[in-house]
Amino acid sequence: MFSRITLAAAFVTVSFGILPAVAAPAPAHPSSTASANTGSVTTASANTDSVTTGDFVRVYNPGTGESQPWYINDHSFIRDEATGTWHLFGITHAEPADPENEDSFAHATAPSLRGPWTKQPMALTVDPSYGESHLWAPHVIRSGSTYYMFYAGGQTIGDPSRSQINLATSTDLTHWERRPGGPLFRDGQEARDPMVARVGSQWVMYYTATETATGGRNIVAYRTSPDLITWSPRKTAFTAPGDGWTESPYVIQRNGLWYLFVGGSAPDDYVGAEVYASSDPLHFTATGQVGRLPSHAAEVVTDRDGSQWLSSAGWGTGGVDLAPLTWRARPYTPHQLYALSPDKSAVLQRTAGNSWTRIGGPAGTLIGGDGGLFATNPTNGDIYKYNGTPDNWTKIGGPGAQFVITGGTLYGLSPDKKAIFRWTGSGTTWTKIGGPAATLHAGGAGLFATNPTNGDIFKYNGTPDNWTKVGGPGKTFAVTNEALYGLSPSGGAVFKWTGSGTTWTKVGGPAGTLYGGGAGLFATNPGNGDLYKFSGVPDNWSKVGGPGKTFAVTGDRLYGLSPDQSGIFQWSGSATFPWTKVGGPAASIVTE
């Protein structure tokens, strides 16, 4: 079903106002709502902040000026302290992925972190006489007046148990010289992806490897050094749970804690970085997870103003993207996928792979988001909240025309659409905050409602009856972590609200419908239903799959229900890998 391709679409918006006020769904009663079993959820300490991102934006396309698409994979950003120029280095090659022939490091420069970036000659090319078979994962730091580039150089004898970690140095970030003494060290299995941080009075290099030089579970290994040249024997900083992968480790310190960002390379989960917190920079465990972010080869970059950004790149992703890193004073909760059975008799929760558990039912509709999972009673429309264990649901209100979630809060549109209500989070008590309204739209960027008379769209400002008009009518709207998007009434163009007044910017078109969430903005082709992802740059879209009955976007993943509703699929995040069937059939899908 979801065929994979890449394409720069031409989606295209419309000038986009409301509400005097709206009433909450009357306190109601669902029956025994739906069902699915909860997978185990690991959360960090209640005192540990969780981490998420804003919307990713494409900042560099390595295919610029080339006759075919190119990719950047593991990469490194650094700012020249003398000139203020930013430098980007990374694994590069023409698409499709060809890791064993990645023999040069890309180099680009920019006046600011977010660009514009200019392609430069390759920074380094593989040197067989140095024992290199490929060039992977450059990481660049500065110490004194010297820049150090640590990287994986492959195997001198074709033995992954003796992979080499190499060093090149420079004083200008343009001319690089390898260390005369050869590799810093060799390790296995296929040791790679070095990252170096200053910890106290020593340097620590984190890199990926396996439990032993010849195999075993995947780990993040570390070594210490007083001078960046002489490195201690390796130890283990983190062991991947089960048969999980470890890719591209990156460690930062924040507010007295250390955070490990580490990705996996399983094809069905190619774009995804786990984040773990620890008070010990040399020891992280899966129980300390504080986030999962839609990034591959994640690097944390601090700009001159102190703002933190997360990068993402990889095979089949189209280039290098940046998103603002956001810390939240609340525990991390893993995103979940839920489905309603074809006959609506059961609510199911995905537990792992293609395994599902019934947690409730029957149900009329499912509503999911960062405030939890909710379901309506198919008989009377009452709404219930799932409490986390099978068949454990609590009635929180009566029927509504529509329910949405944003900021951990549930909102409802009364059955007659004359009022909008906010659930207080207690019992069946709701507070009227506005109305009337035709439709509600919600996500990380806030709560929005359309005027039932003229279609104008309004943003809720956080207090009852306090709404601001932000645009005119649209065929539909979608909300991501940071932005509101609208499809023009004719369906001929996609627009992004600038966040100011009623000003919108055209970013693509035409489109059939829009889907938004933490993993980005997606739109369907109105002709054939194919699905495209917005890169954050106007009129720059990539095809990610074929048609579907519907799609669901979480903070870190995209799911689709096949046109005939027989299968539920998960997108890998990359054009290199196909969609993976994870369940089905289903009447509908939602995420939390």
C-alpha cells in the first residue's frame, strides 16, 4: 500500500476569524467503553524534566547543484570562534544509501545556524594507506586553538571487531590533517559514531559498539582521556534494552543532570532518538527515559543566544533539519497507538511489534493526545477516560459534537455546537470557554475554532471567552507542535499562519486533507491520495507513502490505516525503508 518516493510537491492558502463564546459537553456517561492492554511504560523521576521538540525545518540540502539527490547522515555542527561562521560536517553520498562506499565528509558553511548554508569542497576523503575503508560519523570540537575531528574509519583488515576510531585536526576548520600515529584505538563490533564531551577534568568519548568485540547486545561505550590523544580502555555507559540498537550517541549536561540522546537503526524505526537522564555521565539506564524524538543521528546544538536545537539527517530524508529543543517540567510518557475494531466492539492498544491488547469497548469514537485516551459511548455519546489498565474507564462528561486535546487538556464542542468547554480534569466538571463554533483544531501550538457562520478561524488565549481571530475560512486545518496550517476553501493551496495577526504564508498546494502532530505536517494528494511531508521550507514536500483511509501523527511517529482498513502501518521516517504493518483491520486509529 504505502509506496515510497520522494517529491517536492506544489501544495498551495488563503487568507484566514471567531468566537464570542461556546458550552461544554454536558457531564455524561459512556458505557463500559473500549479495550486494549497497556504495554509497560518506563518514566523518569517525577523531578526530572522531559524533552520534546518544536517543528523541524530543512536547513541544508546536500543535493543542491548535483545531478541526483544526496544525503547527509551522522554529522556535526561547530562555530568558528574567530570568524563567527558555522560549519557543518557529515557522512555523505548520492542516494540511495551506500554505507560501505561513504568515502568523503561533506562540508558546508553558514553565517548563522539556521542558514543559509553554502556547500564547500569535501572536508576529508578516505585514505586507504591510513587503513581506512570508509568515513563515518565526524564529530568536531575545539580545544585551545585547535579543532579536533573524531570519526570512524572502518576496518584495516575487513574485521568489524577491529574498527578504528581516527582523529584529524585543523586550525581553520577547512584544512584537516590526520594524526600521524594512526588510529586512536580499535574496537568492535564495528565501533563507530564517536562523540566527545568535557566531563570534569577529563574528556569522555562516547561511541557505539557491542558488549564484546565480536558481538552481543548493542551498547554505548566510553573512554576517557586527559589530552584527546591517549584514551583509556573502554567501559559501558549504556546497554540497549533487548535487541535494540545504539546509534549516534550524544551527551549534554543540563541543570545538574546528564542526558544521553541515542538512536536506533531498525528499518521500521529509522527516524527516532531516545533520551535518557542520569546524575552520572558515565551510566545511563532505560528506566531514566525522558523523551523520544523524531530525529535520526541527533545532535544537540547550542546557538549563540543560548537556545538549543536538535538536528536530524539520514538516508532518504532529504537533508539536514533543525528543530528547537523544548524541556517540560513533567514526566515523560511514551506515545501509544490505539485502534477501534471494525465493528467498534473493542478498543485495542498496541503493545509491541504487531501485538495488540483489548483495553475496552464498545466505543463510538476514540480521542487521543498528550492528555490521554478518551472514548465515547456508542449509545448515548457520553465520554470516558482510560485509566491505564484494561476495562478501567471513568465517565467524565456527556455527549459532544467533537472533542480535541492540547496541552494535556481535553476540550469539547457541545452537541448543538453553541459552546466550547474545557474539562477541569476532575469528575464530570467542565468549564465553558467560548462558542458557538463549527469545528475545533488542536495540537502543540494551541486550540483553534472556526466560526459557524463565516468559517473564520480563532485561537484560544487561555481564559474563558478570550479568543483572537487569526484567519479566514479554510477547507480544513491541522496543528503541529509549533504552527497552525490551513487548506484554502478550494483545496488549491496550503498555508501556514505566521503567528501574528491574520497573516499567512503559502507553503504548498493543492491538497486533499492535512494531518499534523509532533512528527510534522503531512498532506494528501487530491488526485491519487498519496501522502507528502512538509520540510518546513515553502513548496518543499517529499512523498512518504501512498493513499490511506486515515493517518495519525504522534510526537515521534506517523501511522496509516490502509484504504480498505485491513492494515495499520508505521512509517520508518525515511524513503529508504518501507512502511511496516503493525496491526489491523480497524475502523479507526488514534495516538496518545
